[in-house]
Amino acid sequence: MSCIIEWDETLSLTKRRDPSSLAFSFTQTCMKIKFRFSIGPWNISEGRDPYGPETRPVRDLAWKLPLFKKGGFDAVMFHDDDVVPEIDSKSAARVLEEAAQVRRQLEDEGLFAEMVAPRLWFSERTIDGGFTSNRAQDREYAIERSLRTIDIANTLGTKLIVLWLAREGTYLRESKSCVRSMELLAQAVNKMLDHDPEIRIAIEPKPNEPVDVAYLPTLGHALAFAHLTRDPARVGAVVESAHCVLAGLDPADELEFALAQKKLWSVHLNDQNGLKFDQDKPFGSVSLRSAFNQVRVLDQHAYGAKDGACIAFDAHSFRTSSINHALDHATNSRKTFLRLLEKVRSFDEAGAAALIADRDYQALDQMVLNHLLAS
């Protein structure tokens, strides 16, 4: 299934490049894309944090799915144990049976599965990493569970597997070899690629937390790592706004960097207040200008138009929110995205191109601010 594209008009803003004046060359194609949105069951959380217990009651998937649909979402992201709770205690046949039940639940609500990710970081067997653990039996467990995740994804009807390599890193640099760890990671990904020749693996980079230093901390690391695998074309990335901020990088630039290489297979939009813990704040809640630029990049490059890729809002409820407002952070994020999309499509691109050609970036800066401040 692909995104619907409603062609509006094509606007070409091109200036001849003059080598002596370094005039700017700019061409843009304007189109209207109907974006599709996804959300994960964990985005309705119970409010626990490292310093306190749950503040909201537990709600099961059957309770959440109708809420997702009502909130304007098209798809659901899953961890393997979101689909099959206590997955390690169940047979392969039972796992697929429960996955088939979840697929029926999705179809009944008019939803589909966007992706599935193995939740390796919860197991006692992966406290030193899964794929890069110093214990062979732990690495075998991580690979076997990842292969089972692929089987779940097939049952749900998706070919996108996401790897958040949460504990693939070090607490002490002396405890592991980076070269050896890259070899182990490549071996694991190769086994996943061999298990199903149609899957795509999207790596979600993050520079820190829960380990001190991650092996693939940024998008550049993830895409470079793809070339260590047997099929780099099937290894791409998920870009999350907050993770970019934590790495000291600009989320819009990271999105466009992945788009330039046709490796942006999902996005997790949220926000982050500086270089702190991973806050997963609602999209645009810290920096509207950064959010505007992220939406602009996705719209200008027709993200999802060909492959049906979704936009996810990987944000969490504030701990103080009641269960009656457990989805507000996600629906508010979606509203902010759509409002900023209006801003993007009404932005005076011709005027901006003229200022860029004259290198009047001060005026361009104010132009953007005025546009965002206009009602």
C-alpha cells in the first residue's frame, strides 16, 4: 500500500548558476501528499520512570487499538512482545497463533502493522548486549529471537524490521573490541536477511542510554554499517528527532541525509529539551522551528509517496496525565504536524529562493520566523 499523492501544481524556481557570482540554483516540485501515521502500544505508557512507579493503570492492546484509530492513526508499530506477551515462554506455533489473532484485531479496526522490532534489551540474557555480548549463548538467544520477530512480522503482514540496538555498546571501552562487535553485528543482520529475502532492516540509532556509549550512535554510523552486511540495499534507518538532538545533530538534516540515500524507511517524530535523558516529548513542544523544518523536508521529498512509509510519533504521556488523556500527546503531535504542513505549503518558496540567491540569510531568517508567527 502506498501513500496517496494529490498533484496540485508544479512550481519551478530556477536561477542560472553563474560561476563568478556563485548564484544559487533551486528547483522545487510542489505536491500534496496524504501522509500515513503510526503509533506504538508503548506510547500509551503507565507513567513509570527510574524514580517512581506507575501513575496510570495498565491497558491491553484491545483497549488501545480503537483509540489509535479514533485518534487518526493508520498503522501500529510493535515490539515482538507487544504482539506476543511472554514470548520466550511460548512455542513457535503458539507465537504465530497469537500473532495471527493480533492481525485480525488490526484488520477489524481498519489498521495495519507498520513494523516489528525485537525487544532484546529486557532480557537478563542481554544485559551485556545481545548481538555483541561477550557470551556466545547470549548472542545465539538474540539472533534466535530476532528470527522469531521476522516470523511475527510476516504473520502481521509487514516486511519492515526495526533494530534499536539498545545495549549494543559498552559501559567500559576495555570490555569489548569495536571491530569484533561490528563483525558480530554484521553476522546477526546477515542471518536475519537470509531468514527472509524480502525483509528490510531499519536501524534506529541513538548515541547513549541505556549503555554509556552505543556502537551505532548516529545515522551516519548506521548507514555505513549497512555496507558490512551481505545486502546493504536492504539495511536502512529510522530517524528519531530526540535521538538526533541527543547526538548534537539537526533532525531535519538527518532526515534529508537518509532521504538522499533512499534509506529513510520510517520516522519517529518527537522533541527533546537539550542533551538530557531521552524525553520523548510531543512533536514541536520544544522547538517549533525545528519541527517546521522536519515537516518541510518530508513534504518536499515526498516521503512515503512510493513505498508507503509512515510517520510515527514516538512520544510519551507526561507522568502527570491521567488515563483519560493517555493519547493526547500523540494526537497533539499529529495535529502539530498537520498544522505545520499547512505552514510548509504556504511558505513563500519563491521569495526564499530570491533571498538565498542574494545570500541575504538575515532576511531569510526573519522571513521564516514571521511565517511561523503568523496566524
